[in-house]
Amino acid sequence: GQQLNQSPQSMFIQEGEDVSMNCTSSSIFNTWLWYKQDPGEGPVLLIALYKAGELTSNGRLTAQFGITRKDSFLNISASIPSDVGIYFCAGQQLSGAGSYQLTFGKGTKLSVIP
Amino acid sequence: NAGVTQTPKFRVLKTGQSMTLLCAQDMNHEYMYWYRQDPGMGLRLIHYSVGEGTTAKGEVPDGYNVSRLKKQNFLLGLESAAPSQTSVYFCASSRRSYNEQFFGPGTRLTVL
């Protein structure tokens, strides 16, 4: 199957610092999505990107859809303790069966030191 | 609205036993999905359904069966559990395949 290369795998940062993570792929995607997963919970959508070059913000989060449609990054500014969790990128594209499917990255585990 | 719910939350099986995981959604979504999440692997699609009475294979379907007899429910079955099926299973639903997927809280399954 297709693969998304998400980096870094894990990060330890001080509260207040900015965070950056990214995803790259050899495949083109129609949509890029960023999810956050808290311990013991399912992933929750943070940001969705629909056009190449699109830059979208959601509070302290900013994400961009790469111009080649093969990559995306997520920035978190002024991190706080509740930002702790695993962040997943996901690329969406039309499958051979005619419906859109998601391919997930392996996640970036974020730890915030108060 | 409860959103997407999953039953049970935890389960331990012995090799060869069977079980069914239940997913229910109250958002009237057409599409439903089953994923498995393994450490360091992200989420991988097992099976999905584009509507009541229809199912299709995802990336890792072997060893699993699914049924969608009612629009709001999507069942994942393991006929003969194997240790390799130890994982956290997530159900998700979406209005259409290109819409946001909403995830349930997960079922942690251990096969001994």
C-alpha cells in the first residue's frame, strides 16, 4: 500500500515553544488532513487542506498543503500542556473502488514539559 | 448525540476464539470504516462500507469479516483470532467518502 513518511516520530519540547512536523509521500493526494489522538481516545480532526498551496489556521495550529500535493506540514505555536498527544497526517485520494480513502502517517508523539 | 460508539472497550481472547466488535453511529452517515492501530504503525483500513448492505475490503482485510445490516451499525468479526490480531481497533463514519471521518474511542483487543 501507499506510505506517508511522517517526521519526527517524537518530540519533547518546553511549554511555550513552537512545534513543526511534516509528512511526505511519493503519491499525490487530493486532500491532506491532520488529526490529534489523546491517550485512550480516537483521532480527532484538527485541520483539513483541499488545495495545493493552501495555508490554513485553526487557533494556534497552522497547516499547509504542499504545492506538489505530495507533502504537508503542521505547526503549533506557543505550545501548552494540553497539546500532548499523537498527531497524525492523512492523505485522501480516490480509490480504485470509486470512493475516497485515507492513508495515515505513523504519527508524531508530542510531549510538552511544563 | 453520542457520535460513534464502540463495544466492548477491552477484550482478551485466546487463539482460535471468535468475537464480534460492534460500532454504532447516530449521525446518519452513509460511510463506515474499521481500522486497526498498531504501535508505530498509524491506522490501517481493514474494511469499509459505503451504505447499508454493502462492504468492501481495505488495506488489511485478511482474518476479518464485516457486516452492515443496519445503516447505523457496522460489525467487525474475527472468526478464529490469532496473536497477530492483537491491536486497537477504531471505527469511523463519514457522511460521504470525501467528508470528515469521525472516530470512535477504540477497542483494545489482546489475543493470547
